Amino acid sequence: MLSLQEMIARLLLAFLVGFLIGLEREIRHKPAGVRTHALVCLGSTLFTLISSYGFTSLASRNPYQPGDPARIAAQIVTGVGFIGGGIIFKDRDHIRGLTTAASIWLTAGLGTGIGAGLYVPTLVAAALGYITLKLNRLLQMWGLDNSGEE
């Protein structure tokens, strides 16, 4: 069982990671910004903590039906997909919000990773995700991307 301090540290880290990814989207005036990304990352961390540590007393009561902490984590992907789907808009031949939807999906994955205690791979993924969001802007500045996706 995790200590209360460790759980709080994971929630604070999730808030910070979600905030930073959301800040990039906010600065670019995208439909989902700091609050959305921070809440998605924080929520997925909380659900992962609940899934992993919240039902240990119930699982120990029946050894023939052990708990599966991955069940709640799997539902995070579905729930966040629903949120992301609401951000994507198609106007004739132009699609908007796809990258923001993907960043929300990534943020949920980051929160799940933090909740599971996978700090290094999660922070590497967060850094790569942030670089990816900035990479599009660099490619546009260099004239190498004309897709219009943001």
C-alpha cells in the first residue's frame, strides 16, 4: 500500500504535467487548455490510484476473484476518447481539433502512468508530447508543413 504522501505527490505531479501540456494548447488558443488537460491528467491519476489501491480490502475477501486494477485504467481510455471526440470538428475538407484531442488522450495516458508510479517513462512521454506539439510550429516556420493541422 502506498503512503498518503506518495499518493499526494502523484496527484501533484499529474496536475503539473497536465498543466504544462494544457498551457501549450492555451497559448495557441485551442479549444482545450490548461483546465481541461490538468483535470484529465489529475482524474486519470486518481482513477488509477483508486483502481490499484482503493479496492485492496475487497480483493482480499475473495481469493477466487482477485481484483484487476487494469479494469478502471482501461475505461479511462474510453472515457477520454469520448471527450476528445467532442473537440474534433470537420468543416468541408478541413479538420480542426485533432491534435488537441490527441493531446488530451496523451494527457490521460500520462496521468495513468503517474498513478501507476511509472515516473521515468511517463515524464519521457510528456517531454516528447510537448516537443511534438511544438514541432508542428517549427515545421510551419520552416515551410515544411502545409497540412494546416494544429
